[in-house]
Amino acid sequence: MNGAGKPTINDVAAAAGVSKKTVSRVINKSPLLSASTREKVEGVIRDLGFVPNLQARALALRRNFIIAAIHDNPNAQFLVNVQQGIQQGIAGSEFGLMVQPFDRSDPAFESEVRAFLERQRPFGVVLLPPISSDEAIVALCRETGTRYVRMGSIKMDEAAHVVSSNDREAVRDAVTHLIGKGHRRIALIEGPEGFTSPQERRAGFEEAMAQAGLAVDPALVRPGSYTFESGVAAAECLLALAAPPTAIFASNDEMAIGAMIACRRAGVRIPEDISIVGFDDTPLSSHVWPTLTTVHWPIVDMARTAAQKLMGSEDAAGELPWMFPSTLVERGSVVAPA
């Protein structure tokens, strides 16, 4: 041990018969270690009384031990799920979480992100949609030496830098489910412009309709902004049509629940008069009545893995999964049309 009598990471590595990198992975709770190696190193850490010096490591790396989630997203439940996942990923490690909002419409957006990265010096960032699709922000991360993982609905980067869901296929399955029940006039409430997810979800909607030989009626496609209020407004327009839909697919649960409220206000019964499907599988989807048929979006799993990718080496990050399939959850809001 060193002259001060305090064990170092080198002492732990020597006593455990492993590399310094392996000890670091144990400290950072990297999943890419065998249980036996982890237990051996943790035992040596306990026996030696080793305590990582975060300040020294931060100075050496010129980084803080912070994982920052960078977002411009109106969906509060989405952010709650992301935070839950990242907290699970960093649990028991030396890392902390910072959630940092930005406004993409601000002319100073890029310069503000640069200032944040240079001032806060996070160890890594999770870029949330729609910021994750902004190549200029990714270039900023690379320029400032900031590790990053992009979250989205498509694979937009190498495996070490992305966690993705299969929104298009999941929506295609959900709409095919409605068609299988006998629905033909199916409406779509879209998400906000500038997001990849609404584009992928609309593509899945159109693919399901095309595969069934059904045309997409433009009158049944309404804009939304991933908010409850936009779901109410869109559904009110759809219900006012001379030939309203028998089913609605809303691109997220908040808008689907907004559509349910609009139906109740108009005296339209769910599911007897109209079926409704959402996307997210938020807690409210199983608490409303009738319970909402929806697509489970594995955001917690995605965020947890994103944090794990940032904490390990880039090679190790590339070995972790990047695809997290979304799946249909059938509940009470869908029946065959009357």
C-alpha cells in the first residue's frame, strides 16, 4: 500500500489478481463481468477498506461523475420513466443523475448545449428524443469528448451509442389487431413534428392498413403534440365527422386518454361505440376505465442500459443490447365494431 496507508485501486487489482480496468468496472457496477470476478474484487475491496477517491478521479478524467439526461420533451411520464431507468443503471455506483432540459426552437440551442457540456463536464449524456436525432448535438458531444448514448425509435448510431425500440413494427401489430377485430375506419392521432417516433408510428399505421388493403382516409388523420389536451382536441374533430371512425390509434397514452375523455363528453361509449389504442403503457393506461389497450414501450429498460453503456468502456458498451422491442398489451378498450 502507499505511504499514507490508504489502499489504492492498484492495491485492489494486485490483491485480486485482476487489472485496474476490471476493478473500475466493479466499482462502476458494469454488467459485463462474471459473478465470480465481481464477488472476488468486492471481497478484496471490503478486506482492504478501499474507498474510491471521486475527486481525484474526476480531476484526472476532467469529468464529473454525472450522467446527464438531455431533453426537450413535453411528456412528463416519459421523463419519469427515463429517470427511473437511469437510476437503476447507476444504483450502487459512484455516478449521479442530472436532468437538463433545452428548447430546440431557441436560436441559441446549440450554443447552450455546448456551454452545458463545457461547464458541467458530465461523464456522459443520454440524448433523449427528439434531441437524439440532432446530428449537430452528437457532433458537439464528440468535439467536447463527452460520451453519449442516443435514445430513439430507430437505430441512429453504432450499438455503443444507441438504445432503440421498434415503434414501426409495434404500431403495425397494434393496428393489425384492430383490423383483425373487424375495424375498417381507423383514425390516427399523430405526435409532434420533429420527432422520429411519430414518423415511425405513422409508417407502422400505414403499413398495417396497406397490408389489409385499406386506404388511409386523410380526414381520419389528426395532428397531436403528445399531450392530453391535443388528444381531446383531435378526438373532438374525429367524432364531429359525418362518418366518424370506429377505432382510434393514438401515438401515445396521454393523447389516447384525452381521446377517451372527449368520447365520454360526447356520449360515445368505449369500447361499445369506439375502440381506442395508445402507445407507452403508462401507469394510467391500466387505471382508467375501461383499461387502455396500448403498446408497452420499454423506456425504463432502454434508459437503464443507456446508463450502463456510458459507465463501461466503449467496447463493452457495444456488446450491450441496443434493440428493445415494444409489445401490444391487450386490455378493455378494444372490441369488434357494432
